[in-house]
Amino acid sequence: MSRPWSGRSRGPQVERTDAGFTILSVLIAVILMAVGIVAVSGTAVYLMGLQTEASVRSTATGLAVSYMEQTKTRPVADLASEEPESIDETGAETPAGRFTRTLTVEPGPEPNSKLVTVTIGYPSGLGRVRSVQLVTIVYGGTG
């Protein structure tokens, strides 16, 4: 005669061990991973900001070099300081330009020479404005 089923298996008994992860150890691991991810993402945002600023500074330097070359083609006697002007990335004057160009002309160290300074102001995050400045001496000759 068979006995009624009691809900327990009479198969091989498995010995219980404490191997495996507890909820607490999993929670600690998740917290540590979250802290690491936040640190890495903050660094990535910072590096992207540096890359953007380097790109804008490079554009400003190109604008300064281009305008300095244009200025050096003028006759020395006609060189004069200019008020700040708003310009775009191509150097074209526009009221909505992100960059500011200033030309400063002073007497040079020699007769018939001028000290020429081109300054390009550019936006640099958090509302700051930085600048790139090129300085050269233009000589008009002895004639």
C-alpha cells in the first residue's frame, strides 16, 4: 500500500551551503558601479567642454592670422586703430557674430613703422570671454 504524498521529496538530500551572493553584496556592487559611471560621465562632459573650447580658440586664431595678413597689405601710412567689431566664423562683420575683432595700431620702434595688434575675443563657457592676440611690426621702407 502506498502512503499519501506528504509534500516532501524523499530523493537525494542536498546539503545547503552559503555560497552565492547576498542581496547586500549585490546592492553594494550596484552602488559602486553607479559611483564609477557618474565619475566617468562627469569626466566625459568636462573633456567635451575642453574640446569645444579648443575648437573655438582655433577658429579665433585663424581669424586673427587672416586679418593680420589683410592688415599687412595696407600702406603703413593708412594703418589706424579700429573699434571692436562683431564677426562670424568666416571673419565677416555681423551684429550677431560670436567673435569680436579689434585692431590696435601704435607707433613702431623705428621711423616709418607701426606696431600692429589684432585681438579676437571668443566665447569660453559660463559667459566668459577670452581672447587671442597677434602682434607684429609693419615697416613702410625708407622711401
